[in-house]
Amino acid sequence: MKKITRIITYMALLGCAAMTPSCKNFLHEDLITARSTQDFETKEGLDGLVTGMYQSLKFHFNYEWAYTTTNYGVDEFSVGGDRGQQVWNSYDAGLNSMTGDVATIWNNMYGNINTANIVITNIPLYYGDAPEKDVRIGEGHFMRAFDYFKLVKQYGGVPLKLTPSTLIELEFTRNTEQEVYEQIISDFSMAYDLLPPTPAQPGRITKWAAAHFLAKVYLFRASELYSSWNSATRESDLEQAVNYADLVINSGYHNLAEDFRDLWNFTEVDGPNENLSEVILAAQFSDNVATQGRYGNQIHLYYPSVYQNLTGMQRDIPGGREFQRMRSTDYALDVFDRVNDSRFWKSFKTHYLCNRPDNAPGWSAGFAPSPDLVGQPKFSGGEESIRYIVNDAGDTRYTSPDPLKADPDLPTNIDRRAPHMFVRYFAGEAENLHGGHGNYEASRFVALSKFADGSRISVASQFGQRDGILARVAETYLIAAEALGRLGRYDQALPYINRLRERAAYKAGEDRSFHSDGGVAYKNNTAANTAAFVAYSDRNTYFESNNIPETDVSTLDQLRLTGVADIFNSTGDFYDELGAASEADKFLHFILNERSRELMGELMRWEDLARTKTLVKRAMLFNDEARPLENKHYLRPIPQSYLDAIHRDGRPLTPEEKAAMQNQGW
């Protein structure tokens, strides 16, 4: 096993500082092949070192660890047709301290922490009096805090290493969660004081990013996971969360995008959606293939469901490479008011267009609309070929083509439709999405489309080029609302919630037929008639799925909360199923549902459910495979590779000492 200091030094010198910097715009995208520690005693070398730290932000969007540690085993997503990483969802015995991504997160965070330590230590000594000196130190403090925040959320108390590692060091002990949080707050506070309100170059960190994460850190520290020790600071932490959130919201620098769609309507690298003021911090990816690093942004791979094996379809750039890892749950679909809340339709993909017309299915004699259509294609290139209906239990409009599932008193009707039809529930059957009812299945589900990346250079390419959002001001609003609600000031929380709901609500005259496809996705498809694809790209299943006439226009008032009572008497927020009786419990589950509606799939759900200690209840209720255990699965195991490498008093740890350093239950 590699010793931890060797891992740290390798990551600092190669992974973060010297190899393939590829943050766009403000970074020189030249391949640097070698550096030594002496370079970090010059202004030029330290500037390069700081630039290299930004590379670490891309790690959170690079590969399997991005979703396994954040979106598996929760209420929003379960396992799709590819079960290669299912242990993170099921929490079965295969998830242990030897699991690969357990150590991957640990090693990469400590690698960048060591880089930050070099920056914080060396800039006062070697940088001179350049005007950006304080900013560079602020960037170092921000990155160190950011990475320790990730570590404490995943592992609990971890070793605090605040000086550079230049020699082999083997003696490490775990600090307490309290100590780690104190250091995180100290570093983010220093960053807030030193960083500018506007970046010198696009993509650099500002004081508002530090303020956002300070608000988030204070909220986390005040949460249930730390109830054994946070009572003395809980109320003041919640006040601080509101204060720092308000600093961001009222700064004038970060405003909500006018339309929720704007966040995900990716048209080109560095396009409008990547320059929205709503975005506070993003990992900067570029279209420079030579410097994209080992992975690129791969989040687009994990959410799509399979479409290529249906007649009339083949894999293409707009549909994506369907790794089918993240299957949306019933909860993910039903937590939305799908009539009034546009966020559902602007976050999920419910229809696909034919891109292989020569293989389109033909009408059979039993279901053709007219005799002359028997044997003729059901649809042509660019027309709708797949339709997902997101209906409610008890909807009697659809009956299955499978006679074993169909109501014998009703005629089978799905095959009378031109597209391949996938429907959740059938007449007379109970709500049970994946228990044999309906024709959704492990590989056929309504897929999140927020991260679709039509900029990829080929159908087979895994390397996406769009930026990865790490913080946006919509979450800042939710942080303030949650903190105020936890303080019992529900009336003060309401305006923050309503501001997001006002943005989310369909507006009078808004075209509700829009379907999110990742923006550029259908516009660069060459597998079928491009004009036809563009013509059909704004059609979706909104009206049919919601069983309302197209002339129906709902008002904003149907989504806005008119009073505090709306929170505690909210329909569709699963209070009965979750056993939420008190106002405090109802508000907690309400705000978690609000976070789902706004932040669905944005790589933070497991950490939210763990810190609120709602993971077991919500995962068991809404995820058909997740079986987390109380008092164990709120933290990940400490990596075995770390425990095997460190020493105590000049000798390796004994098995008993390793067990004592491990998290509870692992």
C-alpha cells in the first residue's frame, strides 16, 4: 500500500500542480510535463500552483465516484440497468473500507489540501508585493476548506494537516468533527476576507463563493448528525447561515436566472448558460481536447435510460451514451406539482425522436388507425418515437399490451399509439413502479436531462465539455430558508421558498410543451433529418401526462405558498408516509422535498440526508433496494489503505488500533 504522504506528495506535485491545467478562459491551456518544489518558491510557480488547484474541482464530475458517493442509496435515485456500482445503493456487505471510491475521494481531497498548504505557506514568503497576493492566499484557504468540508461530510472527523508535506510522514491521528468544522470555518472566513467580489478572470473564486459555503457549513454543523455535540453552537450557527446566505443573495452579483431552463439549456462551450450570474462556483471544462485530462465531465453518462435497442432508434449524441446507472424513483417524479412546477419538465426527458427511420416499427393489423396503414412505419425520422407518460396511480387511460398485466375487462390500447409507450400505472393496479406494474423497468425510466451534453465530439465519447455547477444562488435561498425554519421562524423562511417557486411556476402564456433535452442536443444530430429534429424538439408529454387540456392555464398562485400553514398542510410531501407529526419534523421533510424539486440530481443528496439523519427513513421508503443501517451509514468507512499506511510511535497500527480509528459499524 502507498503511504499517505507519498499519495499526498504525488497528487500535489503531479495531479494538482503540474499536469494538464485545463480550467478554461483564465488558464493557459499548455501541457506542462515537469515541475519541482523549487518552482513553488517563485511568483510564476506559485501562480501555476494556484491555477492547478482549480483542476481539483473537476474531480467532482469526472467518474463513477461523482454519483456513487452523492446520489446512490437515497430517495431520488436507485440502480438502473447497469448494476456495476450497486453496493453504494444497497449498502450491502460489498460496501466496505476496501471499496475503490472510498479511498479515491480521500486521496484526491488530501492531494489538493497539500497543494493548498503549499500555497498558504509559500506565498507570504516568496510571492513579493504583487497586488494579487492576498487573493492567491484566499484561494488557498478556500480550496483547503472546500476539500475538508467534503471529507467531513463523507467520513466525519479526519486528520487535519495544515502544513506542506515535504518528507515522508507516517504519524497521523483523527481530529474530531468539531475540530474539523472549526478549521473549515476559519479557512472559509479567511477566504471571504481576502477574495474579491468579482473575479479577475472568469472562473476564479470570489468572496461570494466563500460566503455561500460558510452558510452551508454553518447549516451542516447545526444539523442532526452532530446533535451529540452541537447544542451549544446550534442556534448561533443557524443565525450565521442566514447572515452569510443573505450576503450572497443581496450582493447584487448573483441573481436567479429568469427561467429555470436557462441553467440547463447548454448551447455551446462558454455559452449563455455557463455565464449566468446564478452560478457561484463551477468546475470549468473546455473544448480543448488536448488538455481535458483523463476524464472530462462525465456526469451526462449516468442518468439516461436505454433507447438504442428500440426499433426506429440508435445511439446518438442527443440521446447520450446511456450508462443507465441512476434510475429515477417514484419519489423523484411525484415530489413535483407537475401541472404548475416547470422544473419537472425542464429537468427530465420524457420523449425521444426517431433517428433511424429505416428501422421504424410498422402498424399491425390489430392496431393500425386505418387499413391502409397496415405495414407502414408508425413514425418517420425526426418524429416522436418514444414517449414516457408520468401519470398518477388510478389513471385509467392506459392499458398494457401484456395480457398478464392488462385488466381483462379493458381493451389493450398502448399499441394503438405510434411511439413506443412507457406508462407507470395501469387501470386498477396499485402504485408500484418497479414491482411488475406498468412497463417502466430497470433500463426504461424517466431520465434526468439536466446534464445532457450535445457538445461531445462523437457518439462514443465520454468526455463532456460543459461546466459542472458546484454552487448556485438557488441553493443559497434554500440554505437561508432551512436555517430560519429550524429556528422556528417559518414566516421568515417563506419568502425565500416563494422566490424559487415564483421562478419555477409556469407563467401566463408560457409554452408548456417545451421539453428539456440539454439545449444543443437535438440540433447537432446528423443521424436523421436535422430540420425535422429541430421542428419536433419542443414537443413533450406535458399535457398528456398531466391529463389536462392544452388550453388550461394555471396561475402562479397555485405554486406559491400563501402562508406558513401551507408548509404544514402540504399535500404531496409524504408527511404521513414519513411519520412527520410535529411542525419541526414536517418542516424538515418539506425543505428536503424543496431541495429535491430545485436541486434534483445535482450531486449532494446523500450528504443532505445523512446530515439530517433522514437517510434511513427516506431511502427505505422511496428506494426499492436501499437498506442503510442506523448509526452506520451516515458516514463512509475510513479507507483501509490509509489505516494500513499510518504508524503510531514508529510502528504500524495494530488491528485493534485500526478498529478504534474506523467509523462506527464498519
